[in-house]
Amino acid sequence: MKNTTMNMHDQIEEAEVNILHTYNRFPVVFERGEGCYLYDTEGKKYLDFAAGIAVSALGYHYPGYDEALQEQIGKLMHISNLYYNQPVIEAGAKLALASRMDKVFFTNSGTEAIEGALKAAKKYAYVRDGHAGHEIIAMNHSFHGRSIGALSVTGNAHYREAFEPLMGGVKFADFNDLESVKVQITDKTCAILTETVQGEGGIYPADKEFLEGLRKICDEKDILLIFDEIQCGMGRTGYYFAWQAYGVQPDIMTCAKALGSGVPVGAFVLNKKAASASLEPGDHGTTYGGNPFVCAAVSKVFSIFEKDMILTHVQELTPYLEQRLDELVEEFDCVSGRRGMGFMQGLVIVGRPVGEVVKKALEAGLLVISAGSDVLRLVPPLVITRDHVDEMIEILKKCLK
Ligand SMILES: Cc1ncc(COP(=O)(O)O)c(C=O)c1O
């Protein structure tokens, strides 16, 4: 390896030698973060409205967060799931309380939370019917992860094509179209899976009637309803979980990303019904999942959310964020609309590639991401202020001209 005085260009060249090229990364190497800003290795400052793809809910070095992790490193990092540890007990209790659900299984990522949720649903139906061979209904334009199981329920051919055949028994329906779900239901259906707010697909919030309709179908037919809250959960919409804004509770929920606000952790959470008749000892496991280190982070995130009223902050600042984004829709022909909930917002870009705007923003010191084919996605840390919103709008205005 070359020395650390390499400039950014050299660092990127070195990265491309050794790191498998599965991402077309932006040409920037980040070194540190502070509050809602990131700094690259050449000292340039960036306002972060990407938050590591909706992960860094508390920004960088939020008071108390680093200290909690350092304290846990000093005590214990990992012991496996053969034994109990104090942080997992605390984190599990806090996640169960925030979701008002019953049982938590901690994973290492969102993808693994989806895998676990699918297995729990399949096992539930196996217990219910006394045999395997069940089907899952998922949504077109959804995204649930890159493993074979998660890809199987991801409704986007672009991600799937090269890896077929995937897991069988998956049918796709249209998001927000209840009839398209109904026609896919058979005696074999064990679960309906949907993001509450579609993220990668282009920031599409679910309609209330759609979620209510799914709940009704699932109750009538003893099918499990699974909400993927990996991107939209943990405060992003101003509620711990987006489904709480709709008043429609799933039987199983997946979460990750902001759950640890920077450490790799996810979870699937089951209500009583799903938990009491699905996974048992021997059915599922993970070496790392729920280890003391990541759970100390999860526990601290919940403490900070409560102490500093993060959900209230998101709810209070959302109208201002939306108002300022709507100004862009008014002012620029290339911004044809805005969609979203809370701090999960998308601007629809027309007449020019969204990637071009994202690149210009980066050059101008603002991190935003694209979603779908034409959406500029804003998923900032949940601790941004009005000043950050104003700064973001000023930079975007320059980029959209
Ligand atoms: C809704 C949704 N589900 C699942 C995943 C996969 O999560 P991870 O990348 O942590 O495996 C993502 C990631 O973007 C996501 O947005």
C-alpha cells in the first residue's frame, strides 16, 4: 500500500486495484464527519443529505453516541448468541417498546432482516398447514436487498436478471393497487411483503387504503403482513416506524439502517401471533447478530431519540423542508414534483438525467442520492436544522439552473 499522503485521485486508483468493482462510486474519499457535514481527504466540506443511504440518523459524533460505543468496546465486543449479553437485552426491550411488537431478532443488515422475515412467514404457514410449499406476494418496483432470498422478493428485473433462477413461489403485485394483490392470493399464500414507503423504487409512500386493505386481507385469510421499514423506519417519517403514521400494524417488520445509526445492525420484529407459531430453536441463527457492540449502539440511539425528542424534531421541521422543496418545483421546469414523508423526500427530475444533478451537487458540496430512474432522493440525518435545509436549497438551486 502507498503512503497516506496520497492525493484523492491516487487513493481512488488504489481502491480500484483491490476493491471489487460492484459500485460506480463518486470520485471522493471521505475522512471524517462532524454534525451533518462530511470532509474528504483533501479537506473539502460537504453538507450531508444522504446520511450513508438513510443510516446516519444522528449525523456524526452526536453527543453521547461515541462515548456509549467506546464504553462498550472497553467492556465486551462479541460473545455469540450462545450466551446472553446486557446490551441485547436492553436494545431488544427498547425496539419492542418503540414498535409495540412482541419479539425481536437482531441481524447484521437489512437484507438479513428480510431473510429472517421470509423464513418466519414460511415457518408460520408450515405450522398452520402442516406442509411446506408456500407463496409470498411482493411488490413491483420494491427493493429488499441483494441476497438470493431478498432479490427473489425485489420487484426490479434489473437487479435480478443475471441471478435467475431465484427462490420460487414469489408473485408480484403493484404497489398501492389492492386489486392486483387480491388476484395473486391463493391457498398457498403465506405472506404479503411491502415497503411502507418505497425507497429505491423512487420514494413512493403507500396509500392508507392500500395498507388498510392489505391488513384486512391478511386478517381474513390468516396471511402474515410484512412491512419493510429498513429505509423508512427509525424516525425518518417522524414516527419510529412509518406504519405508525398510518395506524396499520404489520405481523412482521424489518428494520436496519438508522437502527444503529452507523453500526451494521438490523432486526426483524414479530407480533405475538407471528412469534408464537413460527421460528423455534434451531430454525434460524447468526454468529454476529445482536452482539454487545452493535446493541450498545441501538440502545443508545433509542435513548437519544427519547431524550432529545428526535421524532418531534422531524415532525416539526418537515413542513419547512417540504415548503422549501416545493419552491424548487415551482421555480425549475426540470423539477416536476415532490413526493415523500418526513425526512424521506424525492424530487422528480425531468428533461435531464438525475445523476447529473447528483454529481453537480457533490461538486458544489452537497450529498444527495438518486432513487428510481428520475428521482433526487433526500434522506438527511434526522438532526438537521432549518439552516441546513436553507443551505441545501441554495446549493440545489445552483445545480438545477
Ligand atoms: C427498503 C430496503 N430493504 C432492504 C434493504 C437492504 O438493506 P441492507 O443494504 O442493509 O442489506 C434496503 C437497502 O437499501 C432497503 O432500502
